[in-house]
Amino acid sequence: MKNIIRGLRQERSWSQQELAEALGVSRQTVHALETGKYDPSLPLAFRISNVFGKRIEDIFFPDSM
């Protein structure tokens, strides 16, 4: 699954660690999300959505898109 997490994080000048703390996950999890190596659980996807003030479907996209 593709996502725009890295761009959203960079727009706010946040480090991966800062985003990880806001989401309650490790920095390694943020890295894995940003590189597409990990698809979040639904609860984590909702937390990401809330942190950035966007809908889940505006952040995550199927690989085929």
C-alpha cells in the first residue's frame, strides 16, 4: 500500500521520532510505514489520520494506483 506519510511529516518539519511519539509507535515503525514495508492496522491508520487531520483514504492508496 502506498502512502504520503513522509511528505505530510516533512511538511510539518517533524522527525520520524517526533511522529512516532505522536502515534505511540517506534521510529522504526514510522520508517517501515514511509517505505511501504508495513501496512498499518486499522487503529494505527486512524491515529495517523487524526494526527494529520486527513481522511485515511487521502493518506493511503492501493499499490495499483
